[in-house]
Amino acid sequence: MSHLRQTVLTIALATAAIGAWAQSNAQVDAQHKQHQANVLATEQASAAAPANAGKMAAMDSKMKAMDEMHQKMMAAKTPEEKKALMAEHMKTMREGMKTMGMMGGAGMADMQGNKPMSGDMGEHHQMMEKRMSMMESMMQMMMDRIPPPAAK
């Protein structure tokens, strides 16, 4: 009986050891695959960072141009001066809308079924803040074009 008990015990220990060995190999393979996925994601984010930086620089440039145009419009004293600046003002507004469309498309792409904006959440947040700032600026420009109501 002791020989049978010893054999069963040996088989049970061997089976447990083989199972543990197989499980640890599976875990190592899973960790390796996860590491490869993380490295690939980091490489993609690094490659996309210059593109996002270019978009942010373009947005900053448009914001500066819109601010300068707004200052010109506010400095104009007569209706004739304002009318002369209106074509340039409208062009600046259209360019700003085009830029915002590009920024919104990049930030909202995942909701539209397209490839989402690459980069980290900090970049995404900064991009959305710039877009909101541009919208506020454009709304202020439009409000400043409306003549004040006549006093009764």
C-alpha cells in the first residue's frame, strides 16, 4: 500500500509542478505582450506629438491674428474706418472657424468613428482649452460688432 500511496503522491506533485510551470510561462507571455503594446503606444504618441505641437502653434497664431484684428476694429472710430476693416475682419473670422474645425475634428474624432487624437490627456485638455478660448474670442468679436441699443 505504501508503494501505491507514494506513486500517487509523486504523480500529484509532478502534475502540480507542471501546472505551475505552464501557468508562470503564460503569465510571462502575457506580461511580454503587454510590455510590447505599451512600447508601441509610447512610440505612436511620440511620433504624433510634433503634429499636435504644430496644431497648437497654428491655433496660437490664429488667436494672435484674431486678437490683433479685434484691436484694430475697436480702435476704429468712424463707421467708415470700421467698414474698411470689415473684409479683413471677416477673413480672420473664417480662418479661425477653419482652424477650430480642424481642432474639433481631431479632439472629437473618436465620437465620430475616426482615429482619436493621439497624445496624452494633458495635450487633449490643452487643445480643448485653446479651442474654447478661440470660440470665446470670436463671440466677443461678433458682440463688439453689434451697435449699442439707442437710448429711449
